Amino acid sequence: MHAIEFRDVDFSYGEGGFRISKLNLDVEEGEFVAILGHNGSGKSTFARLANGILVPDRGTIRIFGVPLSDKTLYEIRKQVGVVFQNPDNQTVASIVEDDVAFGAENIGTPREEIGRRIDFALGAVGMQAYRHATVQRLSGGQKQRVAVAGVLALKPRVMILDESTAMLDPRGRKEIMDVVLRLNREEKMTVVLITHFVEEAMQADRAFVMNRGELVMQGTPREIFSDGERLLTFNLALPRISVICQALNEGGMSVTDTLDFNILADEIAKELVCGS
């Protein structure tokens, strides 16, 4: 089943403003999809359209087969949770557990169930020990985990992370990616990762590239990253591991063009042993 389905979707921010044109894109239930693109490519607009924050000018958006409309908007927003770039913009309470509970309370979840959802959400992101902590005293990575937990407490079937790691250091980005991968693999949650970090997209089942409001590339990460020259035309660079593989082969060391650092390390070790 399609978790998210866009059919001939048009959207613009007014005359002369940015626009999305005839966007056709499907995300399957339980899939981990990455959407890549430079600033202004339409990635965040896609997220807001999928959640009903924005309404398309033309075309159809379906969430688990249900067309997005005024009548279905409330239920669909419970199905699709969005974590935005800056966790400070999503903080509504000073204490972690109150912040996590906020969304669930707003949709009328019974008090006993809210307690269970807080436990689940904080456990999923590894923040149980910070339940009674002050949000503003947390690190950037910890704040973003709390933001993820707040969305999880809604029990959505789809989580969209809209540049959610962009403001974090490498350690913070890894923390969030570990959480996202675990939710996708263990909880079978559909995940849409919107990012300009190509390394993050390497872990997805499929990747899409957007440029100026249009879908310009799609396929597995390996298929997308095999066309480095085309990626550059959309202001996207190859992952570091692809650049390393390319340089090694050009230098005379025969290695597989892999996206797995462990495989690359093994091949380099074998080449060095054979060469010695």
C-alpha cells in the first residue's frame, strides 16, 4: 500500500513565487525514503503538503489511500508526523515529559494512554533518564530527540524528518539517524528523510532528488549516486565513500564501488596484503 501518494500535484506560493509542478511521487508503507535537494528545491514544501499544512493548487494527495481534504485533514495529521529543522521552534513546554505529551493531549488522548505513550516515545529515542529535565538545558542532539519523541507520542504511521539533522554536529546527526533507522526497522514505521546530507540518504531504501520544484531523479541510493556528474548539476555532491572509491581506482587500487565502509576497509586490507 502507498503510505504517501502524490498525483500531478501543483503548488505555488503566489504569483512569481516558488512552485511545484506536476509532482508524482509514491512512498510505500514501511519504506525508508530519502528526499535530496539543494535549498529551494521543494523538499520542505513536499513535507508540508503531505501533512496538510499546505494545500495543493491542483492534483491529488492520498495518505494510506485516503484523499487529503478538509474532511480528512484532522485524521491525516495524526497519521503523518513532521519533525522540523530547529527543535527550539517545536518546544512548547519547559520539562521534557510535558513537551512530549503536548501533541497527544491536543488530540484528546486519555490520560492513562498519554503516560504509556510518553514511556514508549522516550524509550524509543533513548531519553528516559531525561524525563524530568529542562528542555533548554539539553544539547542540540538531545533536543531533537525530544522533538522526535513528541511526534512519536502521536503514534503516527509516517514520520517525516524535514532537515532535522541540519543544525546538529556529526555526533548529533548520528544519534538521530540511529533512532530513525531503529523505528523503521523495528517498529515498521514509514520514514521520509528530507536532507542535503548525501551520507544520510545512503541508508534509505530509495532516494528522490528534487530540483526547482520537480522530481528529477529517483531510484536506490546506489543508482542515484552512480551518476555523480548529474548530481553535480543539481548542486549535490557524491558521498565521501564514493569519492574515496573513485580515487583509489584511479590510483591503481581495484576496489568495488560500494556504499559500505566495512566492505571498503576489507577490500583495501586485502589489496595491501596481496600487494605486499
